[in-house]
Amino acid sequence: RLWPGLKARFEKPEVQVTGRDIQDRLLFIQAIETVRCVEEGVLRSTTDANIGSMYGIGFPAWTGGALQYINQYGLKAFVARARVLAQRYGERFDPPALLLEKALGEEVF
């Protein structure tokens, strides 16, 4: 027997999440957390971050790692998309200060 309240909790939302949003939410949250680890000194190099993100948290190998993904996406474009995701899905997608600094300075990781 199923719990009677199940339908109320898992009804289809009025707005459907797009495939792009699903993919970006998965990749962006991991990439943002990787930047936070660099910011906090947990990771000391871009190489450590990229390899660690692939082997440690399962970031897709085709990206070259979390920071390489951000570099290839373009830091300014990544920040803009992260802000859109933050508006839709919460502050966990807000770009960290280090990412903002690098984007403003037109640097890469």
C-alpha cells in the first residue's frame, strides 16, 4: 500500500525544469563547490582541483575537471549562468568571490 500523501508531495510542478537546467545544475554546483575549496585553501592548484573533481566527486572526465569546465565555458558566461540558476534554484548557485574576481580580471583558473 502506498502512503496517501505521496501524490500531494510529488505532483508535477506547474513549471517543468528544462534539460539544460538539469545538466547545468549538476555541473555548476560541483564546479562552484570546487571554486569554494580553492578559495578556502583546501585545494592548492588548478591541477589538484581538476583531477580531484574527476576522481573524487565524479565530475565528468570529458570536461577536463571542474575548473577546466569553467575556463572552457568562459568565466563571465559561467558567472552569468550561475546567477540565473541562483535566481531560479537558490543561493547555493551564487558565484563565489574568487570566481567573480577572476571573471572581472579576465583571468582563468
